[in-house]
Amino acid sequence: MKESTYSPEVDCMLRLKSNKEGKLFVGEIKLNLTKAALGAAISHLKQLSHQGILITDYVNPNSAELLREMDIPFFDTVGNAYIKLNNPSLFIYVKGNKPPQLPSNSAAFTTAGIKVIFYFLCCPEKVNASYREIATSANVALGRIGTIINDLKEMGYLLDKGSLGRKLINIESLIEKWVDGFEEKLRKKLILGRFKTDEFNWWKDAKMPKNSYWGAEVAAANMTNYLKPEIITIYTDNNINKLKLIHELKSEPNGNIEVLKTFWNFTQKSQELNLVPPLLTYADLIISGDPRNIETAKIIYEKNILKHLK
């Protein structure tokens, strides 16, 4: 690829110099860098024939650290950057700068709102359920439901057709925002611990206690036959002691087994196979930032999420 020629696979080309020659980069421009958009950008940049660089309006500290660990150059409009030039040596890594005004939180993307949106995306027909049923199924206080629904309307994600009922709209955008909100507002609160076990591939024949489900990589492997799990994720309704006893799990801060608390109070078909709802599997794969997980997430998105919602 000649420096003066643009390729349809990239948004721009630029040369960064610390000497006369410098280094040629091909750029991927992504505004409003949600976790899902970041995963797609990483996947694309790794496939380019030249060194890629991500250009965006804002990279938060967690995403900055992920990009640095994966050795993917980036810079944003508020001064965060990760760039390496080896001849002569130049290293830039800045994170933590914030945009002048970060978006304010709405009720729809509080912890309670994240749970309600999850319920609606998993069971879209339930946007017309009573407030009491929504509160019970989403595991949220009844008094929060009206405000969350009104915010979703104002944000353009819920259409109220009066006597014809309510309907989710702009679903793909809502899923992207939900994944980001789930990571930022809810997931860390659900973690019950990390563990290890001496059993090899123990999860293949493991029997799950009641109200316990495989998530992330194990769930994806069951759904697609495309992924070999490395991190074992389990969601459970406080059955952690039973899990530890049955599978001889030992506490280990860096263990490859993570156990989280379930946060929903409704049933989907996947749970009959001891798997979390597909949307949660998709979110955890995207949040991991692992390119192979992201590829698998795309398969689940097309086959098990969009098709269901449409």
C-alpha cells in the first residue's frame, strides 16, 4: 500500500516522526467509543496490513489500559494517547484526561435502569407489562420503574403508542449503551470471588447447582462450538459455597474461575441448559476485550440476539 493511496479498509493514513523517516500508521476513527465499538475497532485494527492506530474523541482509563496491554496505538481529542516509535526510541502513554463535560447520568443508566433494560432486551414483549411485574422480574424497586421508562422514551429507545402499547426502538444503539452501562455500573458489584481448581476441563462434565448458570466463554462454547474457554464464568443465586464444595474451588485472586451473583428474576430458554441469557453472554465477551471472544460475540449477536429482538 503506497503512503499516498487511501484504502477502503481504513479511515485515514498518517506518518508520525521522531526522526526524518518516522513511521506510517493507518487510522481507524471511532467517535463515542462504547465497549462494543472498542471491541470492533480492536478486531479491525489487528487485521490491517500496516500498523493501525485508533483515533477517537475520548478513551476512558480502563479502555486505555486495555489498548496499551494489546499494544494498539491510540490518541483522543483530550490528550490521552499510547504511541511507540522504536527508531529512535519514543514512548508516549497518557491516560486519565477527561473531556470538559461528561454526559450526565439518567435514571435509565443507573444500576436499576441497567437491570430494567436487560429485562426488556431479553423479553421485549414485556415493555408492556405492569410496573409491578417489571419491578419483580428486573429485581428493582417498584418506585424506580416509571422514571426509567420515561427516560428511555426521552432518549429515543422506547416508543409509546398510547392504546397500542410501548415498543423498543433503536435497539442496536441501546444494546451498545447497555453493555457499557453493565460494565461501568453493575458488573463489579456482582463479583463474589475468583477461584481455581486442580481438575482439568472440569466444567465440561460439571453439574450446576440450582439457580447457577454458565456465562461468557463457557456459555459461548456451548452456543457456537467456536470457542475454547480459558476463563470460566459462573452466575449463581448465592450458591457459592455449594459450588466450592462440589468442584473443590480454591480462592485465588488471579484464578481463571470467576463467580458472580445473578441479578435478574425471570427465565429464558437458555437457562434450561444452565446458560445465562444470550445478551449477558454477549456483554461479557465484549467486555473481556479478547479478539477471539469478540468474534464469537458477533456470532451470538446475529444468531441469538438480533433475530430474537426482531
